[in-house]
Amino acid sequence: MHKEYMEILEGLIDKLTLSAILEMLERICHKKAENMRTHWQDETSAKLWEKAARQIEQINVDV
């Protein structure tokens, strides 16, 4: 991984909390799924993005 991206992500987690970042990632995955369906007619990729969103949603964080 790129060190600079790790530092950026760590800074975001410090400012927003890990829980908030995970919630944003879940929303992004849902939007990616919608985009795959709407603009690319790619149901296979859309389902993968939805699966990722569901998996993120299941993560419980107490930090």
C-alpha cells in the first residue's frame, strides 16, 4: 500500500471515527452498485458492490 494514502486514511479516522468511515464506505458501495446498474447495465458488478456494502454494514466497531 502507498504510505501517503495510509496516512490520509488514518487522519480521516482520527477526525471522523472509524465508525463514520465505515458508514461512508457502505454508502459509497451502494452508490457504486446503483451506478453499475444505471450507467453500465452491469448487474454482476452491482451485486458485488452490494455484497461489499452488506459486509461493511455487519462490522461493529467500539473504538
